[in-house]
Amino acid sequence: MSHFWKSNRALLESAWVEWEIKNKGDLLVPDETLLDPRLRRAIKDAWENPEKENAVADLWEEIIPGVYTAQFFDVERLAEFRNYLEAVANSQIPKRAPYGIQLNRYGVMLDPRSEGHLAAPYFQAFYNDMMNRYMRPIARLLLGTYGYDSQTFGFSIQYNPDKDKDLHAHTDASSATLNININLPDEPFTGSQVDFHDKTTGRTVQTSFEPGKAIIHRGNVPHATHPITSGQRSNLVVWLYGDRMQIPQGGANSYGNFAKSADKVESENITARQRWSVPNEPKDTYAPF
């Protein structure tokens, strides 16, 4: 199957360009106006003046050390975004779901390094903007990931009682994971709570997703998803990590900065201006799956 994706990559990318042209008058052009207005405003101000980054941090509630939640998508715009994804799902262009995840309507790879990814140019522009302008500086600010966040990865998933209904305890091969719920307010579900394990205290904290809400966490925080018992839960999941799949090792201090190591940049020495910058490293070809 891998041979199919590789040998047809250029053809599939051209098909997504044609798809966008064909549907230009009927579909949303994804951009950052889909995101929560308060978050957009704080992010804009921080890019203009990194010394204002605390206003970004103030929007995120700490669940346990290394795990935070905030409103990410604008609930008023979620229906438009879901209509776009519905059109993607209904297209006749082959798409690859994440390995180990059964095919469902929103199971598709998002990053260009992934075979069979969603190569629609407008979506890719939105995805890159979301990763470069939003996720990376937020992860650096809250989780201290500077130096281990040059590479990106992402996929969508939908939990269903009869398909992918849960996820056992695991950690991610990432420096940071951003998990964003894209359910509409009139799409309730039961179950599917997420447990996060605090390795310092030994306690487990349970949280639930709400429409447009995101959870950002260090990849090394153990977490598990309870079985979904009714309805569906749709999410976008995006990762950051370093070149050739490098991720930080060791613990973290109370400010979310990774512990000292000979091969690390010490997060406490990173300036606000450095946090609000885009890495120069080119995209590599290493994808987690």
C-alpha cells in the first residue's frame, strides 16, 4: 500500500488542487478566523511584541503539570469547518487514515510528510499557520519545548461506539501534542473522557472534551481515553517534535521547562523573542506513523 501512496503522490496532490478549484465557490477557505477570537487576539499581540506572551498563557488552564486546556476553535465557526471536512470525506480522492485506526469519516493524515495526506493547498496553508503561529509558541511557552519542535505531524480521528471507541494508556512520540475537539454544540456524546497521569504525584486526573476545546500536553505524559458509549467525538490531533524524531528526555520543573541535559537547550535561558520565532530547519521525512 505504501508503494501506491508514493508512486501516486504527485497525482493526488494535483487532484486536491483541482478539487479546491472546482469547489471554490461553495466551500470555506480555512484560515485563522476559525479560531477563538480571544486566542487570535492574544497570539497576534504576542507576535508583534513577545513580551505580551503572558496574555496567551493566561488563556490556558493547567490540569496537571504539563497538561493545559483552552478554547481553540470559535464555536460559531465550527459548522463551517465541519462542512469543509465533510466535503473532504465525500471527495473521491484517496486518503489514508492513521495506521491502527479504522477508517472513519474524519480519519485522514494532515501533514505533508505523511503518505496520502490532505494536500488541499488552502487546508495546508491553514495547517501550517496553526502550527507555526499558534501551537509552537504556545508549546514553548507552556511546556518548554524549544529546540525539539522543528517538525510537525497531524491527523484527524473520530471515536465511535462501534469503531475506534477508546485508546489504552500510552505516551506520544512528540515533544508536544495538541488535541482539539471539533464536535458541534448539538453533537453530544457520552463517555470518551481522557485520563492524564501525573507521574510526580501518582494521581490521575480525568477531563472531557467540549466543542472547540483543546488540550495541549507534553508527549511523555501518560494518557488514556475511556470508551465512548454514545454519539461520536471528532478531533484534530497535531504533534511537534525535533529533527529525526527527537524528543526531550527527563523530567520538568514547575514552569514546564524540561530538565537539564548535555544535549538540550536549557529552556529557562530562552528569550520571549526566541519563543515567538519559526525554526529554519527544513522539514525532514520522518513520520511517527
